[in-house]
Amino acid sequence: MMTLGSLRALAVAAFTLTTLTAACSSKVENSQHVAAIRQTVEGTPSWLDRGEVGKRLWQIERQFYEARGFMPAWVDGDGTTDHWNDLVQQLAYSERHGLDPAAYGPQEFERLRDASQTRTRGTRFPVERIPEMDARMTYAYLRYAADLLGWTRSARQVHPTWLAPAKKEDLAARLSAAIAGNRVRDSLEELAPTHTQYKGLQAALARGQQPDRVEHIKMNMERWRWAPRDLGQRYILINVPSYQLQVMEGEQPALSMRVIVGQPDHQTPIFSDEMTYVVFSPYWNIPPDILREETLPRVVSDPDYLQRNNIEVVGPAGKGEVLDPEDIDWSDEDAIKGLRFRQAPGPENALGLVKFIFPNHFNVYLHDTPGDTLFFKEHRTFSHGCIRVEQPVELARYVLGGRPEWTESRIRAAMGTNKEETVTLERPLRVHIGYWTAWVEPDGKTVTFTDDPYGLDPRHARLRGATL
């Protein structure tokens, strides 16, 4: 029989057990955070990046939370989730992409987690801290994603004719799918370039073998983030600072040659386009700036200049007849304005015997040259912006490879007829003109640091808040 004291002890124990069970079973519901998260994302927190990118990312964040009813994304009640841990680890991993982890705040998130540890229940964040923490983690994901996509800086801030269209990506949808599928880390890594050059620079950065060149490597990794993600299965890649052209099939070069690029005062623009046709024995239509600055002054001082250089004067558009230079009043500026000047086909033509056209508003293309000796110069900035190729016959054979009737002998014959002939490629071939001053050699390990003919590296470094 139980005594009165035993009954009292049992009652106290039962009360204590009931109280502890209730306490342990009490759970913070995600719905408790909805109002505070809505208030946070509808405001403008002080920790947002200023500028257009920050505004864009904050708008994306608002869309993300609105789509999920302003429920938290990174916590379950007041505890961590697997994707909380994955994001923090991935933010720290950003340094392998040449990015600064401090820009995303992983250490701050870890400190909050460490301060929220309990003896029996693991991590339990203070409820009042969760809404802002959740919003900041979402913003960190978006900011990191934007950096990998090349949104943070514009290539045109480095070079006014560096055309690198911003990559399109629905980051709100990507993040929603990443959280639902618990694949936050993969969803971010998928945004990084997969080019062999990028991977090689990434490996060189991780090895840390050239600490004095770290910023050069990081800058060039960013330039690859500006480049198109899909370069094409077959494409032409021209690296202006190394004065090299490669015809690529996948990741393997099928053809390589030296090139001559624009002078510092006539810089070759940086962009991508598609080659669609080849012109054999081309006319050279003298561009207005060259005509104004070079050709006309020589004509005035040297009456035989046009004939000696095989340059024809063509009448106003619509008529197009070739005029006799002796019938032109060279003192009449209005009459001269309506004229066009072109150099006839031939071995002395400034374009050589063939040009390769990828139509663009810069009027830049690849072409042959009669000045072959310039290819032996170490620094090859001699053109007015177009790109002169060392092996025009080999390049013509490759780009016309889909048309078997264009044999080497036929190509050489077409180059020597002094009669212009246009040949369309069987299918367009992508052309990428880039500016990389750190280049990974075929062994995948050696990094060559090239010339910087247009002085873009210091400018790029300043934009990044770094020095060389």
C-alpha cells in the first residue's frame, strides 16, 4: 500500500514529466514568421547593395517570398534545415570562383547559429531574429548567383565596345526549385561557366602557386563569366591580348594561327557573332574615318596616289559608276562627300585575297593581308580594328568544309582571279572575340600571362576594388 508521501512524490513526478513533455513538444510554426517576413521584404533594409543590381535582386526576392506566401525559406520553425547548412557552406566556397565570401556574410550566419545552440535541442534561433536572417540568406543566395552570372559588373565599364549581353535567368524560380529539391549547392554551381579555360584558372587559383598574379586570375575568371555560356560545338575564338586565333571543336583546337589586331587608337571591339560568308578577291571599301584622316590628305598632296594604289572613285549611291579622278574637283568638299572610295581586288589590296564576314555594326571582320612580315612581331597591334589572319587559305578550307567542291586548289584560284566572289557557308560559324590576359595552356596547369595592349587590366582591377 502506498503511503501519503509516496502519492505526493508520484504526483510531483507526473506533473514534472507533463510539463517537460509539453515544453519539448511545443514547436514554433513557420506561419508565425509570415507577418514579420512580409514587413522585412516590403521595406528597404540597410544591408542591401545600392545600385541597379541591388534593386533588381531585391525585386526578385520580393517575388520569391510572395510566391511562397512569405513563409521562411531557410528555417523550420526556429531550427536549421539541410539547405540552410548547404547555403552557408556554398557561400564560403565562393572564393574558389575568385569571389569574396565576406560579400555574402556566411560567417555572420554561422555566428548566429553558434550562439543559438542548446544543450538538448540543437540549434534554436531566437524567434525575433528569424525573419531578417531568412531574408538576408535569400539575398546572399541571389547576390552569389548574380556574381556567377556576371550581373554585378558590366563589361562595358571596362571597354566601351565590349558587348556581353547579360545572361537571362529566373532566379526566383531557380531558388524555389532548389529549396524544394534540397539542391541549393548544385543550383548555384550550375550558374558558373564550364569552359575549359575557366576551370583551368579556377584550379590555378586553388593551387595558389602565383600569389602575385591572383588578381589577374580573378579578373580573367570574371571575363569568362561575361562570355556566352555556350560557345558552340564549333567556333572561332580570338584572344586579342595574345594575338591568337583558334578554331575550336568542342574543347579541342582544330586550327591555330597568329593574328594582327587593332591599334590602341583603333581598338578591336570585344563581341560575339556568326560568320556567314567568305569573299574571295575582295574590294576594300575604305571606311569614312580612314578616308577622311588618311586617304584624302594623300590624294590632295599626291595626284597619282589613287592610281598607284589601285583605288577607284565611285559615284553617289544609286548610280555607282566608277569616275575618272581627273574629272573631280577635289576642292569642292560637297562633291567629295558623296563619293565612295574602294581599292580593287589584287595582291596589294589592304584586305589581301580573302575576307571572312560575320555581319556586325562595328564593320569588323577577319581578312588576309599583304603585310605578312608583321606576323613575326611580338606585339601585333597594327590594324584599324579588323583582324588579319596568318593562314587565310587554311581558314577558308575549314569554314567551307561543308562544301566539298571548295577544294584548296579552287580556293587558291578564287583568291587570285582579281574578281570578287562571295561564297556562303553551309551553316553559320560562331565567332568570339575576347580579351583574356591570363590563359591556360593545353596541359591544363600552366597559366600564361599575356600582353595588355589596350590597358584594360588596371581599369578592371579598379572596378573590382583591387590593385595589380
